[in-house]
Amino acid sequence: MKKLYSNKPVIFSLVLPGILVFLFAVLAPICLSVYYGFTDYSGMGEAHLVGFDNYVKLVHDSAFGRSLLNSLFLAIGFICIQHPIAIIVAAVLDKLQGKAEGVFRCIYFIPNVISVAVIAYLWKFIYNPDFGLLNNVLSAFGYQGKINWLSQQNAIWSVLVVLIWHGFGWGMLIYYTGIKNIDPVLYEAASIDGAGWWTTFFRITLPLMKPVIQINVTMAIISALKQMETVYLLTNGGPNNSTQFAANYLYQQAFKAFKYGYGNAIGVVFIIICILATVTLNTIFRDKQKA
Amino acid sequence: MKEKENKIGKVVLWIVLIAVAAIQLFPLIWLVDFSLGSSNEMFTNGLLIIPEKIRWDNYVKAFVDGNFLHYLRNSILINTLAVILVVIISIMAAFACQRMKWKLNGFVSTLLVLGMMIPIHATLLPNYKIYSALHLTDTVWALLIPYVAFSMPQGMFLMTGFIQALPKELEEAAVMDGCGIYRIVFQIVTPLLKPSIATVAIMTFLNNWNEFMMASTYLSTPTWKTLPFSVLEFTGEYSSNYAVQFAVMALTAAPAVIVYVILNKHITKGVAMGAVKG
């Protein structure tokens, strides 16, 4: 057994495909990005090494700063708006027995399986000032103005709404699974002691959900950092960079502004920020769990 | 008193659930509703319309001019291949790192899972260069390689957990019977992992089915383009005919929604298992 399980050529053959994929599709592009990040390459012609010029420029680039602030805004929006609703809905859904439970759970998740391409175009129509659904809803309530939902002031909120709507089912489902894993005996005990719904929710459900909440919060922050596709189609970072995000910005710089080198420098910083954020969040939550 | 409170509670409970369901579904109902009318009917003040005549021809246009079948075929083919590769590669690597005895197992395992932290979109620029240099743009590899690469870390992570939980006795018995490692991996371990394979497959599918950023960067001809492109390329062609645009959006969303509704119990379970662990 021992001999068989430590056969080097066999081990090598088993991990080789995984390692090849990693080297070719993850490590190689990162190395190439690091190289191009030090050049003034435009996408065509020759690349010249320019040292840390791109990175110095990046520090003073207000659009990049705006991108990071927007990610922070999204993360706060997810945590303060989407997640409380998702937890409450999950807790309410858990109380429901029978067929309705499955039906509602299914409905909440439907937007999640639809392509961002469809979602972004659909919401473009919903936000349309002339015939969009949102202004029609407002006028049904008696408001007659035509609001431009994608203007510089409103656009980031509109993006947040789309993302909360699209991702709601996912967050809800994870909380729902967490709640299902809570021992029903605890609820019975609480009900014998005469605890009402809110007391049970705050004293039993929420505290026991702590690990699940931590996972969900981590995922919310990371996805806020990585946001690109919805914004790319809905506003493409505009108007005036008010909905800019790091991934979208590096793409624009490389392929629209023909600053391929600069785009790669943004990419390198972006990767570092994502890794730091993941590691930091995991460390914070792990320490807390031990304590 | 208690009973009355219970009744009020029930009503509030239902109101909350129905309100959220309405918010989640109404935009989609609106989409389907307007896709069956004519473009002129959009400029009404009502929330929904009752089309004067139900225009199925919007869908015919969407189906034909949106290249629906071609893109659907590509999506199914590429995603199926990606799922198969991710499952096989991650089972092999996870087994080697989890069960077999060698010095670097911890290091390799961490390395392969590390990919989860890398933002996909940061690799768009360098990968475009690499694929152009190797003449891989506009081939199926330009999608397959990154799809596998960015789903593998999660697959590997989940499989490692699942393999860890398997009892070792079966493998020991297999070794006694003279089984080689490859037979142990593919004939003994893999069948035991069925539910886990379903989870990995569902997560991989959900990750990649709707992906279009890489596809629109690495592909310029329609040969291998996937389903989101019926929407992306259609809007230019019919820019003033909104009703047909709505039809193409509804049509593009339909396969995933239909499959989800049919398999929703399994998918929910898979996502729950995958997400809580991931």
C-alpha cells in the first residue's frame, strides 16, 4: 500500500494536468502582466521599459481611486441592504412548510441563472427615461417627472440596485442553508420558554449563523472588488468614471485608450489588492472564530 | 390572544415573501410581456400591456437573426467539455494531494486552490497576447482553457474536502486485490464521489454558462461565440425595434431558466453544498 501510494511517476501524472493549466492560464499571464506593467507598450509597435512610471502614474490617477471607492460602496451596499433582507427572507422562508417553500426559493434564484448580458440590457430598458419600467412605476404612483437613472449622480446607485437584484437569490440561498442546519431542538426550547419570533431570530438564529454570515460577507466584498461585466454593459464606467471599476478601467485603458502597458500595471495592482483582501478577511474571521 | 398574534404573523410572513418574489420576477414578466407586442406599444403609461396582436414573429426574428441555435450549440459544447475536464483534473489532483504520500502535496494543493483569489478579468490583457501569439484566438481553446483554469481551483477545493471524508478501507481492500492507482481513482473513488461531482459540475456550469467578457476578447468571428452573443450582437442590428430586442433577450435567458426550474432541487442543493464550503 505504502509503496503504491508513494510512486512518484504516478503522482506526477495525476497532478500534471492541473499544474499545466495553472502554469499556462494563471501564472504565465500574471508574469506577462508584470513585464508589460513596466513598459509603455501601446498594443502595437515596440515596447520600451519605463521602470515604475506606470505605477507612479497610477497613484495619482483619480479614476483608479474612484474605482476602488466604488467597490467599497458596492460592498457596503451589499452588506447593509442585500444581506439583512436576505437573512430575514431566509428566516421567514424556513418557517414556511410544504410546497410554497420550494416555489419561493426557486423564484428568488431565477435572476441568478440569467446571463449578465441579458440582465444589463434589460435594466437599461428599465432605467430608460422615456418608456422604462421604473419611471412608469413612479408615474403609476402619481409622480410625473422623468428621472434619468443613469446620470452622474444616480448611476452608481442604479448599478447597485441591479447587482442586489441579480445576486439576491445566491446570498439568500446560502443563509437559508445555514438556517436549515440549525438544530430544531433549540427553537423548540425557545418556544417552550415563550420566546417570540424576533427574540428567537436575534438570540438563536443570528448568533448561530455567524460563520455563514462571515462567508457571505467575504464573498460580497470580493465580488464588489471584481465587479466588471454588469458595469461594462450598463454604463461602461460612465458617465465621467462615476461607475468605474478596476477591471473595467484596465480593460478600457488597454483596448480603448491603447495604453496596454498601463492597463497591465493596473492589472498587477488589482491582483495584489484582491489577494490582500481575501487573505485579510480570512485572517480576521479565523481569529475571531478561535476567540 | 396568542392565536390572533399568530394569524397576524402569518399574514406579515406571506406579505414579505410575496413582495420579494414580485420584485425578483416582475422585470422578467415585463420583458416577456413587451416581447410579444409591437415596438410602438412600449410608449404607454401602464406597467404592462395587452398586445393588440400577439406577435410571435418577434421570436422568429430573434431565433433566426440572433443565430440562436448556433450559439446555443457552442455554449452547450464548450460548457460540457469544461465541466468534464474540471471534474477529471480536480479529482486526479485532489486524490494525489490528499491521499498519496509525497513531500510537496501541501504546496501543490495550495498552489492550485490559490487561483480562486486571482481576479479573472486581470488576465484578459495578457491572455489575449498569449493566445494571439499562439494562434489560439478564434478557436475553441481560447474559451476552454480559461474556463477550465478558473473553475479548477474551486473544483479542486471541493474535491479535496470530499475525498478527505471518504473512508480509506475501500481503497485498502482494492490495493489488496491488486488494483493499480489509476483503477482506484477512476473505478473505486470516482463513483463514490457522485454527489460531489454534481456539485462541482453545477458550480462550473453556473460560472461559465453566462460568461462573455473572455469570449468577446478572444473571439472575433462567430464560429465559437456563445449564447450571450445573440443579445450582444443583435442590439445593433435591430436598434430601433425594441420588441424584437426584448424577444431575443427572453429567448437567450430561456434555456438556463427552464433547466433551472426543472432541476431546481438538485441545483439548489449543489449550490448550497458548494458555496458553504467554498
